[in-house]
Amino acid sequence: MQYQPIIEMRYRTVLLILGLNLNLLGNTESKDCPPGFMADGQDCVDEDECINGVICGSDATCINTFGSFECSCHNGFRSFHTNNHCLDINECLEPLQICSNNSNCVNTIGSYYCQCKQGYIQRGSSTQQGHCEDIDECKGNAGICGVGGTCSNQEGSYICLCNPGYSNYGRKQAQCLDIDECITDVCGVGGTCSNQEGSYSCLCKPGYSNYGNTQARCSVLTCDQFKADKTPDLAVPGLSGLQSVMEKNCLALSNSTGATPTGEILLKNVTNEMDSLLSHGLLGNSREVSGFLGTVENAMRLIAPQLKNNRTNITSEHTECHLAVRRGQTPPSGPISLANEHARLDTSWETATGKGAYQGFAVAGLVIYKTLEKSVNNSFQDLTDPTEDTKPSYQIGSKVVTALVSNPDTDSLDQAVLLTFKHLQIMPESEQINYTCVFWEERHGQKEGGAWSRRGCTKVLSNSTYTQCSCVHLSSFAVLMALYPIEHTFQLRLLTWVGLSLSLVCLLLCILTFRLCRSIQGTRNTIHLHLCLCLFIADLVFLAGISQTQYKGGCGLVAGLLHLFFLASFSWMLLEGIQLYRMLMLVFNSAIRTRYLYAVGYGLPLVIVLISAATYPDGYGTKEHCWLSLERGFIWSFFGPVCAIIIFNAFFFVVTVWRLVQKFSSINPDLSRLQKIRAFTVTAVAQLCVLGSMWIFGVFQFQEEGTLVMTYLFTILNSLQGALLFIMHCLLNKTVREEYGRLLSCVCTQQKSYLDYSSSNPSSSQSQGTKGDQNTGESNI
Ligand SMILES: *[C@@H]1O[C@H](CO)[C@@H](O)[C@H](O)[C@H]1NC(C)=O
Ligand SMILES: *[C@@H]1O[C@H](CO)[C@@H](O)[C@H](O)[C@H]1NC(C)=O
Ligand SMILES: *[C@@H]1O[C@H](CO)[C@@H](O)[C@H](O)[C@H]1NC(C)=O
Ligand SMILES: *[C@@H]1O[C@H](CO)[C@@H](O)[C@H](O)[C@H]1NC(C)=O
Ligand SMILES: *[C@@H]1O[C@H](CO)[C@@H](O)[C@H](O)[C@H]1NC(C)=O
Ligand SMILES: *[C@@H]1O[C@H](CO)[C@@H](O)[C@H](O)[C@H]1NC(C)=O
Ligand SMILES: *[C@@H]1O[C@H](CO)[C@@H](O)[C@H](O)[C@H]1NC(C)=O
Ligand SMILES: *[C@@H]1O[C@H](CO)[C@@H](O)[C@H](O)[C@H]1NC(C)=O
């Protein structure tokens, strides 16, 4: 510090000079000396003011000068002009900080010192030359934080860092003491807590497990879920391998004594079991599907916490499993997503953990079944919305997946999970296709073990390749493709109406012709009459009733009538085949008795329909059409006889044609008769082709995957069969043509006599001898 405490007492100097002059002027007269001088005899000599030592006080040094004195302040003092006192300087208040940051400045009279703060120690002098150094409290002071803590020195201080299981309860410099974790319910109701120095462990009671993590809550195990259903009706035999592996593992965990294999080995075993189950073909029914999906979900939930790794992916021939596990003292958080190329699950660890007591781990899993979709390509009965007027047909549109989390309350999640599915087929977006998100809803203890349901799942977005679903519960999911009936229904309906009406008119004309035209009476005519009659009734019922699905009983009746009359039309065709053969083989008396005709023509179909109705009455009438159900092969009660008749007739025709050829080449053929039979055969074959092929397309008509072309062909053939029969049997028949010509000319000329003639005609037409060869031939045949 540089400052000048020396005071120059100039006024005394001035006085001294003045006094000296005065002294010089009146030297003789005055013995008084000016201040600062004192008389020494006649002379004034300089007075030494410092001699008495008090004049400057204790804080300054007195310096005598000629005629005066000076007070020079000591270090640490400063003088002020107002008086000649020196005052102490407070160095601590100086703008320039004199002590280091780790010390406090203390002012003293005439000086100061730097006092080290707590936690610092003085090195060197206590003024600016010295400094305060941090004391390392941790050094050589092992016990300072206790056994459960680590001392950490800090600038001017220290803190105790407590090891897990210890705490100093917020007092940073206190010893860390063991926490008694057992005071709180860390092990849950299923566990016994034992506190240890710095730790604790949970011993799970039988029926509970913490999956080898001794510091986790014991969660309840429900090993019964892996038991095969006791009811023999409801047991799923194929599942027993999978169930027994899981039950064994569950019991071993439950007793916490049995040595359990690692989760990885178990998972491998379970995927093998799943593969062997799936490779044995399809899961036969919805109950088996429910059992399988449920068991897989439960198994994965049990296996996942036993896995060592955080992330486990395992791929086998039929499945792909992705499991993610998080363990730790605190519930995990953040997003989690599991995916393969077919499906993706996006959720959060919070959702996976759930709201309940934290079990010490959280799991999220996604199982993708590579081949299951064929087994679950049904069970869509819950999806049809009765208010919708166009009922779509459903089919599976993605792989089936099981999504699972450790949260036991998966029935209603707080936050929806996102599932993204890749479609099995990439279909251009169109009005006819609507993707819908569904899950497999299990129905325990019921005949129908489960079905697809939309509940709780909504479609977020969908394009040609992907559909994204948001679901508020978890189980097994898929995307279904809803195929809406093709938009051309109006045209189709119009075509059906116009065609069937035309058909009905033609059939009516045929019936009238066969009934009234006396010149062609005979067995073939009777057969044609009844064939047309059956087709007429069938078409009429078809036109009026095929879509009346809203009346359950009525619909069944319509289906029954259609079954009966379409079958009858085929059985009359069978009779025609037989008759043609007889005509060829038996020259005389080829007519079949009418009662035999009726027995075969109507009796046979009636018996088939009665047996069918007795065995499976529900088979009559479906949701889409009033026709035979496709379930349980019921449709074969129609197609079976039809196929048999077609094959039978085809055989007859081949034989007939063969015999015909033989007869033509015989030595003396009855040419006119044979030509007639040839014409009949051609007609019969054509007829069989028209009716038979119509039903070939009809096979597809009533099935779900009916294509547009098939539908049109069926409709056109169905509509035109009447017209074709009319053309073949009436217009192309010379006798009938002549009969028509007569009738027409009669109508044209409006001659009553003609009408009389035709009405009295029977008598003449019955006398076959008077008629030409043709008539004779016709009636003989
Ligand atoms: C002392 O503290 C002041 C402010 O608190 C800071 O600006 C200065 O750099 C510190 N000096 C030393 C030597 O740490
Ligand atoms: C587990 O304990 C139960 C009784 O608590 C016993 O019935 C069962 O056999 C035991 N299972 C195993 C695998 O030790
Ligand atoms: C699964 O493990 C059980 C024993 O726990 C064993 O009997 C079975 O053969 C294993 N199955 C497969 C497919 O590895
Ligand atoms: C599992 O995840 C936790 C937290 O994300 C991490 O600390 C740990 O190292 C991981 N363990 C393995 C085996 O990857
Ligand atoms: C497992 O699959 C996920 C995708 O779900 C992938 O991100 C991860 O890297 C895979 N992990 C292993 C170990 O193969
Ligand atoms: C599901 O069934 C429909 C017809 O019912 C069929 O067209 C489709 O190919 C089937 N899908 C699968 C994946 O088997
Ligand atoms: C698709 O289905 C949803 C209901 O699942 C319906 O709201 C929507 O209108 C349908 N879209 C089409 C094009 O039919
Ligand atoms: C379909 O949507 C997915 C995401 O949901 C997207 O990644 C993909 O590019 C989309 N595809 C098309 C053809 O738009």
C-alpha cells in the first residue's frame, strides 16, 4: 500500500517565517518567541514539539522541524485535514479485494488479516501473500460417511454419497445408514421381506415369483391357465405339448425351488412346440384358435421376465417373437416399438408397466404368426352390421399377431397402442375394399370358441400396403379385408329381372304348348312339360325370394323350394336321357308309365330335400342368399345329385350316340325315325349343356369369392334357359311350328270356325293313323 501519511504543516512554516521577521524587527524589546520557538535567554530557539511525545497521538510519528513539527501517520492509518489525527483505514472495504475468495477479511486497528473460511486452511501469512487451501476432509477420515457411503471432497466442503440401500436422509454430511426397505411393501403380498445391511431380499411364497430378481415384488403366478381344459369337449388336444412345457415352468417358478431353465432356452422350446403345432396343419376350429392364441400370450408373458437380455428376437418356421424387457428399481419410461416386415407394435413403457404396483420389470412383446392366417380366415359372424344395407364379405388381410405387455390389466389400457399391419396382398384402393382392424375375441367354454371383433380397435389410416390400427386393449390382432359387393348390382339385378321374366314367359309358352298341343303328346312331351314346369316354379321362386334374407323362416322355405325344383328339373332331364335311350333300343312300347315318371321326377328330389332338411335344417337360407348354406358341405345335397345326374346323362348320351351311329350304318336303317332320334338327342344334349353349365357357374355364384364374370354368366344362363328351351323344343320342332302356324292364322283370320276346328281337333289328332308319319313317330316315342 502506497500512501503518504506525512503531513506538512505549512501554516507553521508560514508563521515561522513571519515570526522570524518579527523577531528580527523587535528583537530587543520582546522575550516572546513565535510559536515553534522558545526563548533561550535572549534568543528564540526552535522548540522540539515532539519531545513530549503526545502531540501526534499514538498512531503517528512526530517529526520535529525547524519552527514546527510533522505528524507522520503509521501504516494502516490515514490523516484528515480537519484535525491532525490519524484514523485507522478499513482495508476490508477497499475496492480492491485483498483477501482471496476462500477467506474472510477482518479489519484491525492499523491493519487487517484474512481469516480462512470453514473447510479451508491457511497456507503462508494471513495477509495477501498467504492463501487459504481446501481441506480434504475425506482424507484419513474413513468413517466420516459410514460403511454405506463414499466421501466426496468438494471445494471447501465434502458430501457423503450413499450406496444403494443406504441413506443419510438428506443431510449431506451425515453418515449413510442402512435403509430398512422392509418397512414399505417392497415385496408385495406374495413375498417375505428380509432386510440386510445395505440391501434386502424378497422370498416369494408358493404361487408367487419375482423371476429370480430377489429385490422385485413377488407377482402372482396362475399356473392353472396352462392346464388343459378339464371338459373333454373343450380341451384342445394339439395344445398339450405347449401347455405342459409352460405349466412345468410355472410350477417350478412357483415353488422357487425347482431349477428352471433360462428364459432363452424356454423360449426356444416354446417356439419349437408352437411350430410343431402349427406345422400339423390348420387349427381346426375357433376353439382351438382361441386356446392357441391365449396360451401363447400367457406363455410369452411368463417367459419374458426370465430372459437375460433386454431384447430378444427369435424366428422359427412358423412364428417370429420379439420381446423387450426392462428391469430396474424404477418403472421404465419412453417409447418402445417392436417390428418385423409384416407388423409393428408401437407403445410406451408406461403402458407396458401399467398403473398397478411395479413388479420390478416391464415387458413388451410381439409374436407374428407366419402361417396362421389360413386357420382364422373365418369367424367373421360378429362383424356384419345389421344396419348396413350392402353386406361385405370378409377375408383375412394381414398376418395374425399377438401383442402383449406385462401390464396385467390389458383389457383397458390408458393409452391406445398402435399396430401397423402390412397387407397380404397389395390391392389398389377402391370403393369395394375396406380394411378393418379386428382382434380375436375369446369366448370361454362355448361351442364357438372365439371370433373376430372390432371392439376397441379403430383404423387410424390405411393405404394400399398398410393399415394402422389403434387399440385400447391387447390380445391377438389382424386386419381384415371387407369386400363390398360389386357396384354393378343394379345392372345385375336389372339383367336378372329382365332375363328371368323373359324366361318365365318362354317357359309358360312351353308349358302351354306341351299341355295343349295334342299332336305331340307322349312320354317325351310329358317329360318336357314337367321340366318346364319345375324350371318355371324355380325361376318364379328365385325371382321373388332369393334375396328375402330378412325373413328367416321364409328364406328357409324359399331355399327349400329352390332346392326341390332345381333338383326336380335335373331329375326330369335324367328321365329324358333314359327315355331317349329306350326310344333307340325299344322300337315299340317305349313309353314309361306316368306314375314311374312322377316317382323319379318329383319323388327323388323330394326325398333328398326331406333328408337334407331333417339332418341340417339350418342349412336352408344364409345371410346373403335364400339358398343352401355352404357350411358343413350342405351345398352338396344339391350339387351331389346334380353332378351324379350330369355324369349319368352324359354316359347315356354317349351310349345313345354310339348306338345311333351303329343303327345308321346298319343294313336297313329306319332313316326317318333315326333322324328324329338324332334330332332329339341333339336337343337333349344341348339342354343338358345349358342347365348343367349354368350350375357350374352357379357353384361360384353363392360363394364368397364369386367373381363378376361368373355372376354375369350365371345370371345370363339362368335368364335365358327358358328362352332356350322354348326355341329348342317349340320353335325348332316342325310339328309344333305347324301347330303355331295354324293357331296364328286362326287368330289372324279371326274365323270362329277355325277356332271351333282347333277346339274339336283333339279327336282328329288322337286318331294317329290319319296324321302323317311324324305324328305317329312322336306319339309312339
Ligand atoms: C472470487 O469470487 C468472485 C465472485 O464471487 C469471482 O469473480 C472471482 O473470480 C473469484 N476469484 C477467485 C480467485 O476465485
Ligand atoms: C410345488 O409345490 C406344490 C405345493 O405347494 C406341489 O404340489 C407341487 O408338486 C410343487 N411342484 C414342484 C415342481 O415342485
Ligand atoms: C421342451 O422341453 C421339454 C422338457 O421341459 C421337453 O420334454 C420337450 O421335448 C421340449 N420340446 C422341444 C420341442 O424342444
Ligand atoms: C438393458 O437396458 C438397460 C437400460 O436401458 C441398460 O442399462 C442395460 O445395460 C441393458 N442390458 C443389456 C444386457 O443390454
Ligand atoms: C430385434 O428386432 C428389433 C426390431 O423389432 C431390432 O430393432 C433389433 O435390433 C433386433 N435385436 C436383435 C438382438 O436382433
Ligand atoms: C381367405 O378366404 C378367401 C375366401 O373365403 C380366399 O379368397 C382367401 O384367399 C383366403 N385367404 C387366405 C390368406 O387364405
Ligand atoms: C369402411 O368401414 C368403416 C367402418 O369400419 C366405415 O365407416 C366406412 O364408411 C367404410 N368405407 C367404405 C368405403 O365402405
Ligand atoms: C402407406 O402408409 C405407410 C405408413 O402408414 C407409409 O409408410 C407408406 O409409404 C404408405 N404407402 C403408400 C403407397 O402410400
